[in-house]
Amino acid sequence: MLVTLCTVLGLAVGSFLTVVVERVPAGEPVLRPVARCSSCKAAVAPRDAVPLLGRWRLRGRARCCGAPLPRRDLFVEVATAVAFGAVAFWNGPTRLLPALLYLAAVSIALAVIDIDTLRLPFAIVAPSYPVALVLLGGAAAIGADRAAAVRMLAGAAIWWGLYRLLHAIYPNGMGYGDVRLSGVLGLFTGYVGWPHVAVGLLAGFVVGGIAGLAFIAIGRRKLGSSIPYGPYLLTGAWIGLVAGEPVADWYLRSVGL
């Protein structure tokens, strides 16, 4: 039941995220005007804005001008629904669930925007700090888990400090948006545990390095060209959250510790 509810919630949130990924990079307000056609900018009727169902009824074309509905919107809606359902299935009905659902939504929005624009907008990343502090701090308070609250802050400091150092050493190799985002991800991995902090940090570099080499090998990127690092940073954090402890245990056993 929880997985179903979260999946349906994910569809609704995903519909909102389609507006976010379109308007935030352009500096436009998110809440007003209401839903509009991405081609002719005409207002979209509420019945046509229902996630998935509206697209199906319109047969993939806008009612106002007949233009094809963006495939990106379909991807964002479905990806958010799947992500919410997966988080609910993995985490269960715990006090951490609202924070993880928020991170899932932000992860999808930022990944899509970074791929499109090579930017991680301040308007999304900066508010994530107080939201994460409230959600994670509330979870720690409900569970009387002072250690988690301390780890949360320490994790943020470790992640942000490392990425800030890397940016200071080689500013052209990493955007400052990645530095800002790292602190948010440090809050989440720190709350869960120290192995999750370490694995999440390392996994981001590994995933980014492998993806970068793969793109160069197939000719999609040139050596030294800019890449959207945000998706890899986010992927690393989720690997840390989901598999931090077993990965850390495997590594320690493999080196004889």
C-alpha cells in the first residue's frame, strides 16, 4: 500500500517537476502562470494536465497547437513515480521517508537541468539546505537520535569541504553548483552513517570517471570538455545511501581489515 501511494504521489510531484525543469533555468516563476503549452505557451486545461492520463487522451500532442508533447516531461513524470515507489519499497514507513522522497524529487530535477544546461540552479540547491535540515533534524528528534544529527552536520562539512578544496585547486574542472550540492548530499549520507558518507563520496568520482571515459571513447565528448557532473554526484550519493554499509564492509574485508 505504501509503495502504491508513494508511486501515485511521485506522478503528481513529477508533473510539477516538469514545470520546474523548464522554468527555473529560464528564471521564470514556477507557480504562476499555471500549466502552459511548451510550444505556443497557451494555458493548458486542468484535464489535460493530469499526469500520463492527459498525455494519453491527447495522443501525445498539445490540444492548443497540435505540437508534440515533450518526451522529457514523460520521462520526468515516470522517473519520479518509479523513484518514489522504489524509495518507499527500500526504506519502508520510517521517519526518514519524507526526507528521502524530497531528495529523490530534487535529484531528478537537478539531473535533468544539469544535463540540459550544465547548471545546478541556486534556486533549487540553496533551499534544499533548510528543507533537508528540517526533515532530517525532525527525524533525528523524533527518534531521539543525537548521533545522527551530529553525523548529519559532520557529513555536510566533509562533503562540502572536499568539493570546495577541489574547486579551489582546479576551478575549471568543477562548477560551484557541484560544491553547493555536495553539502546537501553530505547531510543525507551523514545522517545514515559514516560508511555511507565515505562510499557516497567515492562512488560519485568513480561513476563520473567511468561515464566520462565512456563518452570520450564513443566520441560524444572530447578530453577536457565540460560534462554535467551533477548526475554523477547524485548517483554516488544514492549508492552511498542504499549500499554504503555492504560496500564498505566488502572493501575492508578485501584489504584484510
